Amino acid sequence: MSYSGSGNTGGGASGTGSAWSTGSAWRSGGGVPPHAFDPLLHPELFRGVLTRRVFAFLIDLVVLSIPVILACVFIAVFGVVTLGLGWALFWLVSPASVIWALIYFGASLGGPHSATLGMRAMDLEMCTWYGAPGYFVLGAMHAVLFWVSVSVLSPLVLLVGLFNGRRRLLHDIVLGTVIINSSVRNPVAQPARTF
């Protein structure tokens, strides 16, 4: 099963190609690309996405915090061994945590699966609105804008996802990304039945 977008073939996008090819087709056609994923034609792409994003976020928090906790334990033990001198390294934990999070989100959302470990566990993937895969800077900015929007506008900003068909959050809309069910978009081939 291949999703070509909203059925709109304007902008040079092929109506029969996959959503991934839609992004490159519009560049050569010279027009504005159509949205690759239409919630009216393919509602299964967005079914349960918001709930699974919450669980994916919690899994990613665990993944992000494990190296930070290990670093804190190491610094604490190192401080005991050095009679308190090693504890001066605790000031590195905050900036190192931010750098680690940016690298994690940039590399995972910009990687071949276009998903963090939590998103992969919850069967989600991030794409651009015209269907292209994510890239490192987009993944890092996705994380930065999420934390900025939640910090500045309060967690109530997450309610934006309830009021649009693609279940996009504010930072998704600003960056032009969409989170979809990856198994629906890329169905697993079933083994052939033998009779």
C-alpha cells in the first residue's frame, strides 16, 4: 500500500508515487507541493497518534536520563575519591544534558527511521508535511521548539493537537512536520499462504 498524498496531483507531484517521492517530485515540477498525508482519505495514519506520542515521550525521557544519571553517579564517586575536588564537575551536567538531548533528537529524527527510540517503540515516524524524511537540524529544532512552546505557553499548548485532523502540535505546525503511524504507511509484508 502506497500513499501518494491527498489525491491532489498539482505542483508536479505524481498521483501514483509514494509519499517519499512526493517531496522530490515537487522540486522538479517547480510548484508548491500538496500535503502528503490527508486525514480524510487516510485517517488510519493519524489514529491514536497523540496518545502514542505521550508514551513515546516518556520512553525518550528514560533514554535521555540514563546517561545523565550515570554521569552524576560517576561524578559523585569521583568527588569522594578526590576528597571533594571532583564534585566541581557537576556544573558540566546541565550543558552536557542539553547537548546530549539535541544530538539524540537530531540523530534519531534525522536518521533512517525518522523516529526516536520511543517513537519506534510506539510505531510512529516523523515526516515533513510534503512527505520527505526528517534530517538532523529538523530533528534538533523539533526538540527545541517543543521545549520552548511547553515552557513559554504552558503544557496546555499540547491541546492544539486535538483541534486539527493531522494531530499536529504547535511545534509541528511551525516546522512543517507531521507524525504518522509508520506501520500503516509501511505495511509489513505478510508471508504468502501455501495451500
